[in-house]
Amino acid sequence: MSQDGGAYAVGVDLGGSHVMAALVDRQGKIGDRHELDLEDHDPSKVVSGLVGCVKSALADAKSREVAGIGIGSPGRVDAQTGMVHYSPNFEWHDVPLGELVQKEVGRPVHVLNDARAATLGEYTFGAGRGTRDFLMLTLGTGIGGGIVLDGRLVFGHGWTTGEVGHHQIRAGDGFVCSCGKVGCFEAQASGTGLLRHVLAAAPSFPRSQLTRRVRKVGTKLIRKAAEEGDQHARLAWDRWIDDLAIGLANLITVLNPERIALGGGVSSADDFMLKPLLPKVRALTTMADPMGFEIVTAQLENDAGAIGAATHVLQLA
């Protein structure tokens, strides 16, 4: 890690089953990753494991200046107070995460939504560099996101701007979303949505081996089978691409970004995903310039959240 970048910050990526903390400098360079699997979602247990990782990262700083700790947490987070008002991943309600961690480490702690943290990381040091208007989507179990407009990450009223997964794209005949609505973008076009497209198509392929294996292996198997020409997988993949295109075109119409970055496990398909996706999105984009944006895969992979959370702290310092 560079030692001439001025102040450092510890970035924390907090997930439903895993936490990672690392020292990050002002150039976005990340140090050793200190990680722990989380087996208990009780706030005290999560904070204990998180603080252990943070203290290990702080020890890496030695005598170098550390501006504070940034945490990317799933859920509805008040970035001003560090309160996690609701996190379905942890089944938390009104957990003062920032305050609890700050008591243990004795340094400033800033908490923001994990998808917003990843967006800031990608915008500053990854796929969003060089843009002013940028959209980041993480395609995993759900769809997280973040929005940068005129060079600034948008938090909005109540700190919840960026919940891009919950606009409806198939309200009449879509899958039931975890939020209770029907046909949400997340329900149709997340990694979970891809699995559901496979199961929905299964009656048309009674001899398909994919149906019996999909619940165990997941999206990587589906993508591989689709690339190899399996008809069941290919039909599900094409339907998933259609839904992803509808949701992206809607977001482009509303936000008009220069660039959209797709992260998360499913996005690792890269050209196999982007090659059919881009023309579909352009065809559905009417009120914005259909040639005025690009869609790329994210660059920072699993480090985006920690880098973004640390960057948030350094921007406030």
C-alpha cells in the first residue's frame, strides 16, 4: 500500500454472513483484508466480530494517520447518525451501529448503505471514473444500487435514494418480490430472478437436468449451461436479459446517466451478458438519447464496498 497518500481510513464491507475490513488510502488502494464469517445476527455479536476486524486493520496503519472508519451496511441506513433503521439481512430494527462501533474503537465512525458505498467506490476508483452522472447496480440475491448526479453521490430524503430494485416492471404477471409487490425489477432481474426464470420455464423442459440442480448450484451453472447451448438455460437467460433491459431502460429514462456499471455475481458473465443486453436497452430507451450511455461491468469486485465506505470518510475529513 502507498504510504504517501495522506490520511487513511478503514473501510468495512458488512454482509449478511461475512464482514471484511481493510485500510484504504486516498488513492483507493486497499491493504490487507481482515475477514470473518458471521454466524449470529444478534447486534452485539455482529459488532464484536466487526470491531475485531477493524482493530486488525487499524493495527496495519501503525503510526499513519487514520481519519476514521467507514461501514457499508445492508438496509435502510441514516448516514448522518449511523443508525440502521431496518435491515432484512439481519432482521434489525433501529440498531445504532455507528455509535456501538465508535464506543469500541474510539474513532469517528460513518455508516452508509452497502450499495451506496460500492457505488462511491466504483465512481471514484473504478468503472465510474471520468463521468459526472453514473449509475451502479449490484446484481445478487437482490438488486442494490446507487446514483451519482453531477459528481455527487445522491442520498436524498431519508437517505434512501438508490433503491432501484423496487420499481415494478411486470406488475401484471411477474414474480412476487420480497417486498410484497409483484414484478419488481429485483424480483425479475436479480440473481434470484434468474433462478426463478429457470423454474418458471421448467414445465417446457421435463427432461432438463437443470431444474434438479439449479437450487444447489445457482446462477453460475445457469450461465455456463446457457453459454454451452442448453435450451432450458438459454430460454431462462434470454428472459432474464429481457427483464434486465426493461429495468435499465426505465432508470436511464429517469436519470440519464453517462455510464451504468453492473456488479455482483451474475454480472461476471461480461460479454455474454452485455452483448445481447445493450441493444435491447437502446431499443427501449426513447425519451433519453439511446446512444448517450454505455453499460459496463464493475471493476472493483468485492472490494468496492470497503473502498467506497473508506472514501466516504476521507471525503468528510
